[in-house]
Amino acid sequence: MICITGAAGNPNEGPFTAGMKRKFRRPNSRRGERVDAAKGNSRDIDGGPCKRALLARKAPVGDVPVPVAVKTELEMKEAAEAKRKADEAALLRSLNTIVISLDRRPDRMDGCRARCATMCPDLKLRQMSAVDGRATVIGQNLVTTSWDSTENVVYQRLRSERKGWDDLHTYHERVLELSPGERGCAASHIKAWRELVASGAHSPLLVLEDDASPMPDFAGILSRALAALPDDAGILYLGYSQASDWRREVSPELVESEYVWTTVGYMIWPATARLLLSKLPVDQPVDNWLALMCARGELKAYCIRPKIIRQADAWNCGSDIAHSDENYWGPDSDIMHSDTAPVSTRGALASSIPGAIIIDDGSSFWDLSPAQKERVN
């Protein structure tokens, strides 16, 4: 019960002063004595709930303390919630965030902006022009033209066993040509790492591809994961496709990874960017290259769990990139294993490809090959 004192003799004063006029200890009174709030006389009195409420919190005005209303539990919860939301919004505004997107595809950037505005409106996005693998000469000192899938197949099989799939016979070690899109993708991420190092920044860079689709409570989960992130972190994946088991659980929102796929959304620190640039060329799809460095212990990678970014399109249908290794695994390793955002499907296109989740126009981030266009149209 909260009691408020009024001025002496005021007919509008509260029940405390108009009635029994409970007493409370003056700060400089002797032990065992009380001070009459209205008259200032010291004498012993019995305690009561109203007096105890006043003793709990009081703000002195002159020589006479007056009671201060105590916040209710609901008010304290509301204040804490407001502070949490303000802190999360400030975190997002502080992040240096780029979106890798082709200049000739403004619709892709517009789609990313719209999705982020819905789930994380405080995130300030800046487009970084992607390297167009079909139109740009990319030196082999940056990205090779072929790759050996042997080590990646090891982790494809581990994922298959972990998920209980029956497609182990479909994974084969091969030497494959990197597609122009894969080379452009790798060169674009290299460009992002170079820009981070050149900026002289000490804080991490948040890298998004333009099919990134943030999930609900993006800011809250990210905030808690960053609070638990170890100092040795080199990369923090916000979106990924898990291959092997986690190395360890750091917190309910954070795990250390061994090998994950996709570069749809990750945070990278300047020291890691310098390390990666020293390891060039990228000699396989860039997500495999990063994953293999983690598996070998060359850098520390952590993943937010649950993932707070998914891909808006299925991995190899209306995908961001023409994947060099998507056509030889067999049906069990195809579209249904994609990790896509839970969004609406488009009837005719979705039904024509089992398991596909399509929200776009069938186009891609890096552009589709004619063969892919034929499959999705």
C-alpha cells in the first residue's frame, strides 16, 4: 500500500495525514524513537504497513522526509523492456553493414531492404557493388578456375549421416570448374574484406548477400549471442547450413562450428579479413573455403543458434549462384535439402520443383545459367 502525505490542515490530504498520522524515523533521530510527521515530536510508536512502506523509500525535503511512490512490479518490467529494446536498436545502428548486390539488379537490393525493414528496421544497410563474374576479368591470384571437391564431400557425408538421409552413394569426389557466378561471389567477398582492412576500423563488418531474410527477434538473439561471444572469434555466422556436429555450445544462442555452408550473412573482424587476404587465392566456392579453414583450425568460427538469417530462395532453385557441384549428387541431395526462409510459395513455380520454396521471380543474385532458367521456368 502506498500512502501520500498532504499539507497539515488541508481537507484534501490523504488518508495517512487525515487519519491516524503514522510516524516514521527522522534520519537523525535516536534509536528506538520516532518523529511525528506533522508535529516533529519524538516518541515510540507501533509499526504498521503504511509506515513500513514510507520507511522503504523517502526523499527528504528540508527537515521533513516525504514518501516517494514505489514502482510496481509491472512498471519495473516495462522499464526494463524499454531499456532492452533501446539497447538492441542502438546495437543495430552501430553495426557497419553492407549488402553485396549486383548494380544491374536493383530489384534484389530492394527486396533485401524490404525484408530487413520488417525484421530489423534499425539496421543501416549500404550496398556494396558485387563483382559480376560474367562481365569482369578475375585473376587466378584471387580465385582459381577449378576446384577439388574431395574435402567438401567428407562434410556432405557427415551432414547426410547426421540428418539420416539415404543418399550417401550420391556424393563423389571430383574436380569441377568454378562457374562465373561462383568466381564473382568469391571476388565480391574478397572486395568486402579488402574494404574492411583499408578502412582501418577495429569493429567487425556485417556482410549480407542480397537474398538475406532476417528472422523474428533478430536484434534480441544477436545481442545475446554477441554478449557470449569469445574473444577468439574470427567469424560469426548469422545464417548457415550446418554440416558436422557443433564443436561446443557456448551459450543457448551461440555454438562453435567446424564446417558450415553459405555466406548469406556473417560478421567478420579486421584481423580475420587480413588473415583471409593472406591466404588467397580462393580455390573453391568461397563458403567451402571459409569452412575448410575453420575445420583445419586456421580460424575460429561461431554460429548463432537459432540462425537469424535465412536465404530467401532455395539453394539451387532461383538461387543466388550457379553451383558447380549441384548436378551430380542425385535427387536426395538436391532442392529439399535447402535451408530457406519460411515464406510464401508461388504456386506454379513451386509446384514444378518438389521441395522448392520460391518467393522471387526465378532470377538469381549472381544470375542463372540458361540450363537453370530452363529448369525453373
